[in-house]
Amino acid sequence: MAGIKSLAKDTAIYGLSSILGRLLNWLLVPIYTRVFANGEYGIVTFDYSTVALLLALLTYGMETGFFRFVNHERWRNPMEVYSTTLLSLAASSTLFVVLVCAFLDPLAAFMRTPDRPSCTFFLFTAVALDAFTAIPYGYLRFRSQALRFATVRFTNIGINIALNLFFLLGCPLLAAHAPATVSWFYDPDYGIGYIFLSNFIASAANLLLLSPQLRGFRWTFNTRLWKEMLRYSWPLLVLSFVGLMNQNLPNIIFPYLATQLTPAEADAALGTYGACYKIGLIMIMFLQAFRFAYEPMIFARDKKQGAPAVKLYSDAMKYFIIASMFVFLAVMFYLNVIKLFIGRGYYGGLGVVPVIMIAELCFGVVFNLSVWYKITDRTIWGSYLSLIGFAVMLVMNVLLVPRISFYGCAFGALASYGIMMLVSYFVGQKYYPVDYPLRRIAFYVLLTAALYFAGTLGVDAITSNDWIAGSMRAVALAAFIAVVVRVEHIQLRIPARR
């Protein structure tokens, strides 16, 4: 139980910074959807879906590889592993930026900003910086410096938010009332380019904030270690890249698959789906926070104990699902409040939210199950699973998008992650058996389903008063917590008075 408590503590600390990072995009959606036309917001959705794939390519699994080898008994000097990883990412990121500069115009045309190539430069350079700084962030996690990690992330997030607010709201206001103050640098026609410029400046500041993690050790490059890390990590690159393809490719190919819509209608539909997908990010935020704490812990435990803590992995799965079920219920019960974060014109896509959240929950289970091939060094299976999921996603999108528009993207994600989850479980039980509490998990899934229908359809049938409905749903959430406390024999202790 001590391991679970430690995992929960680190998840909370890492989660604050992770959640704020996701919250950044979430909170800026109301501004984006009011400042920019649907077509421009569609370009933003398309571009960020594209660079998400680039980030996976530029890190090429080395973040997980770093955790594996820095805890590996063969490499007793962790700083040698750290230095080798840093130099590898520095070289590849620099080469990427050089190539971007060499082919900037065609890249800008592909990114749908041919008249503003600087947008592509800012966005791609920011991705290169983020790829490199993933390793200093990983080093902080390895050293269990969660507070330092969170402080740097908070500062970076604050810079990005401030710049977006300045360029998108402050500068237009100043241009209208005191034009001389901003006319020397502000161009109202630059539009969405200021989103990418803000991203670039924040990423550059991030590198400066992490500069202490780039000093105080001897920079060395171990070629043999690097080759072993690549052999270990390249399947993880495929896993990460294809996993991100599952999340982002629908946004990229949607305009080409939605043949029942005109190009303008396809852009509007993509904007609607992109905005509503942001609500589903609540589940992704929780998953990312969990991942930051879970991944370093599993390798560290394997090293210290000499054998994997199988019971810990089983308990982690159970409590992850319990927490995910609670998050799902909370979002769905109060969707009428949460939806206010997006523009009213996007409410037509809210039906995809439960599908997206269930899909992301399945992906969280896939991540939990991934312990079997990471610990046993069978990372090639991560690639197999990702390719299976990608194939399912692609087929589902091709079949469903022309018929049910962006709902096809959501159901495609659910089918993809669901199949990956089942395959990973059954194959994992062969190579690395873990006694997951399936009956207990099934009980919580059924309990969540019952409370979901009672708290949505049931409550709506009883009352139309928002306050009464909200109170009834709060009781349902409290009932879920009470059942968990009772079934799991969780003791809620009140500190004694001194």
C-alpha cells in the first residue's frame, strides 16, 4: 500500500503541471473560437495534430529508454546515460530545424499557411525544443524532483498563457485605442500566427528554465550505450507515433474523408469536433499525470527489488480504473456547466464527449498493461499493438466518417483502443502474468454505468431544474465514493487534536 500512496502523491504533483498544460489549450478555446473564424480554427486544429506526430518522431522513444537504462544494472553511471541521451536529442533536433529552414515554403503550404511561412518555422522549431527538453524533464522525474518539475512547467505554462492573451486580446485593444504602442510590431493580419509565435517563445523560455539540468556533469557520448538505447527505444517510437496517429490522424484526414460535406462544411465540422474533443481532455489529463509518476516507478522498483512488484501493478490498475470512472461520471454529470468553455456554436458536437472519454480510458488501461513488455524488454510488442490499433482506427474512419461525420472519428478511437486493450491483456498474461482483479474492475464498470444512466436519463426524467438535478448527481457521485471506500476497506482517519 505504501507504493500506491507514493504513486498517488507523485501523480498529484506531476498532475498539477500536466493538467495545467492541457488546461492551457482548454481555457484558450473560448478565445480562439471567438477571435478566429471557423476556417482559421480548423487550420490550428490541423497544424497541432500534425506537430503532435512530429514530437513523437523527434523523441523517438528515448524518454522511456532513458528511464530503462538509467536504472539498468549494467550502466552504473546514470549521468553517462543522461549525457548520451541529451546529445542524441540535441543532434536530431538541430538537424530537424535545419531541414525545416531548407524546405520552409513547401512545408508552409502543407501546413495551410503558405502566405505566412514564419508560422511553420515558429511551430516546428518549438516542437524541436520540446523534444530536447523532454530529457531534462525526465531527469527531474528520475531524481524524484517533482516540485522542481512542477515549478518549471507552471512557469512555462504561465508564459504561454500570458503571450496568447497579450497578442490575441491585449494588442487588438491597444491597436484600437493607442496604436502607436503596438504598431511597430503588431500586425492584425498575422492572425493565428500569434498562437504559434507564443508557443515558440514559451518553448525557448522552457529551455532556459531547464538550463540548470544541463550543467554540473561531464558531457560524454557512449556509442555502445546509444546503440543499445536505440534498439530498445525504436519499437517505442512506433508505439508512440502510431498511438499519436490514432489520436491526431482523424483530424488530418477528416477533410478528405467527409465527402458528404463541402470543404467549408468539413472545416466547420472539424472545428466543432476539435472544440468538443477538448472536453474529453479531462480524461487525458488524468492519464498523463498518472503516466509521469508510474513509468519511472516501475523501472525503479524492478531495479531495487530484483523482481517486479506484481501486486503493485495489479493495485495500480484497479485504482486507476476507479479514479477514471469517477472522472467520467463527474464530467458527464456536469457537462451542462463544462460546455460553457466552448462557444455556443459548437454544442452540436457534445454527443462525442462520452465516446471520447471512454476511448481514452481504454487507452489508459493499455498504458497500464504495457508494463509487461517494458519490464521484459519485449518492446516490439508495443509496436505490434500500435499498428493493430492504427489499422482499426483507419478502417473505422474510412467506413464511418462519410456516413456519420466526426462521430466516426470518436467511434474509431474507441474501437482502436478497445482492441489494443484486449490484445495486450491476453498476450501479456502469457509472457508476464499479473493477477488483475477483473471481477472487482467489472463491478466498478457496471456501477459506473448504472450511476451514469441514473444521473443523466433518470435525473432528466425527474426534474428539469438545474440546481435540483445537480444536487441529485452530487449524491450519485458521493454514492460512488462511498461504495469504493467500503469495498476497498479504505480507512478515512481524522487527525487527532493536539
